[in-house]
Amino acid sequence: METADLPCGGRAVRDSKISNGPMLRFTSSEWQTFIGGIKNGEFDDLSR
């Protein structure tokens, strides 16, 4: 997975093995909410 800052202030995410493939775009607020969820353990049960 690769992430990159976008000029508009958001964040883009894509599969690093498919560099010309599709990407997901997130606003800054969406990205911060996602990172906060990771830090708070909201996705811990997904690895089981």
C-alpha cells in the first residue's frame, strides 16, 4: 500500500504492486478519522 498527499489537502491510497491501478481518495478529515480508528484499536479484530 502506498499513500500520498494530494494538492487539495487529502490523501490518496493505492496498491504499490499496481502502480498504474486505481486509487482511493480521502479528504483530510476522513484520513484523520481512519488513523484515529487504527490508534484506538477499532480494527484490531479484523486480523483474526
